[in-house]
Amino acid sequence: MSKEESSSKKKLESQSLKLMGIFLGVFGIIMIVAVIFPENLEGKITNLITGLVLLGVGIGAFFKGKFSKS
């Protein structure tokens, strides 16, 4: 594999991580906003935890893709 192919592959991987991070981050925000809809406490806590986990993974993936060496 040449240097150019390796660089292209890393760039594509970086872009994919950033895109996945944005998607998971937006979905996490939607889940956090959805905390207001369930009537019982268990549903609210479930939505909050799920939203925070998705948001955390999304932010992590985005920054890993943004700052990865290309």
C-alpha cells in the first residue's frame, strides 16, 4: 500500500468518525429533550441516561475523527 492510499484511507476514516459523531450527538440531544414526555420516573431516567451516553459517544467519535493524524 502506498503512502497516498494510506493517507486517503485515514482521511476517509476521519470523515466517517466525524459524521458518525454528529449523528450520535444529535440523536443524544433528541433523547435528552425526550425526557419531558414519559409520565413515570423510570422512563425519564432511561431517556436521560440513554441521551447522555449517546451524546458522550458522539462527542468522543467526533473529536477522535477531528484530531486524528491524517
